[in-house]
Amino acid sequence: MDSIINIIKGKNDISLSEKNLMFKVLFIIGIIIAFFTYSFPNNYAFVITLILFSLWIASNYLNYTETSTTTTNNQIMYHLNVLQEITNTYIDKKLKDPSRQFKLSKQQLDTIYINNKLSYLYIDSNLIEFLYSIKILAEWNDSEFYLLLKGTNNILKLRNEIEEYYKANNKYPDNVLEIFEQSLLLRSNTINNLHRFIYTVPKTNMMYNYTNKIIDRYMVLISRNTDKIYYYTQEHIKMTGVNNSTKFVSYNTTRPYDPLGTLDFYT
């Protein structure tokens, strides 16, 4: 029952997912009331019983949904931690390389690990799940996998910078077009990282096909994020207008088929 009360109370900044959940709860209650009202005679006792029964069903559905969401979030966080551990392991290996000519201070070491935190991957849970699913590639080429993780994180960092700036100022940063260019360069680099796995995976047709499918899927997932950044640049131009200093960036949207659409800004 507490779950239903929390949904009904709501919040000013209620998210799309919460609105969808509220709609589902109201729909379930409506279906139950309509069915029993049509099937059985009405009286006060019946109405009260029907309302209580509907709330009980809705409350159990909410509890199940909340438990399922918590489990999924915990799983995603675990997968993100695994990816971070892969990154840290690679850094450890490079720092312990005997060919290194100089020793770093503790402060410098801490800075290296801080700068390599995958702090922005959380923005896109689909990318976390995808990168986790292909973590075996790190066994064949840990440096390329490290660059893939770092580059992906940096693309999401650029997207986050734009979104946070917009939330605070109700407009896009003046350099949003330059940020978009950076994101496209990073996207190109990360796709090239994946292409280079062709040279290190086991030399079998199955692995070649596997690598090609990975590249296609990554292009879809990462392009959803560059699509959003591109959308922000277009909105910025609409808000500020076109003038002599306006910069137009060519954006090639050719990529593998995305069933959710290339401009699905709400997923």
C-alpha cells in the first residue's frame, strides 16, 4: 500500500519511467474494477471489497516491479565494477612495466586512477551491458579494450556536460558544436579500436563473424549518444539563430539498423 501512496503523491520532476509505471497501475486497477463491476451485482459492500482488492493487486505489482528494478540496477552496477576492474588491471600492468624509466609519486598514481574512472558509463546501461558481454576481448588485446572503455566513457562525459549545462542554464553551451565534433572523433576512434581486434582474436570464421557483429552493435549503441549530442546542436542553432559564426558539422548517420530509431531521445 505504501508503494501506491508514493506513486499517487508523485513529484514535480517525475520521470518518464515513473509516469509509465503510474499509468500501468491505474490501468490494472481500472481493468479489475471494470471486470468485476460487469460480472457481479453492485452494492456498497461489493464496491468496498472491489476497491480494496484492486489496491492489493496494484500494490503487489508495484512491489514486484520495485524488486525487479533493484535487482537489475544491482546487476548493472556489478557489471560496471567489473569493467572498472579491467581498466584498473590494465593500468596496474602498465605501471609495473619494467621498461618504465621513472617512478611516480603516490599523488601522481592516485591522479592516474582517478582520471581513468568510468564515471559516466552509468548514463547508458545498454552500453554497460554490451561492454560487459564482450569483456573476453580484453584477454586478446587489453590495450584496445582499455581504449574502447575510456573512449566510450569520454563520449558519455561530453553528453553529460551538455545536459548538465542545459539543466543549470536552460540553454546549451556556446561550444556545443565543438563538443559534438569531439564526440564524433571519439566515436571514430572507439570503432577503430573494435576493428583492430580482428588482428588479435583467434583466426576462425566464427570469431571474425563475432567481431563484425560486435562492431555493428556498438555502432548502434554509441550512435544513440552522438545522435543526442547532434540533436542538442540543432536545438542550440534554433535558439541562437544562424549567423556568420555559426558552425555546421557534417554528421553521417549511416549505420546498422537500430530497431529503436536513431533519434529516440527518451531511452
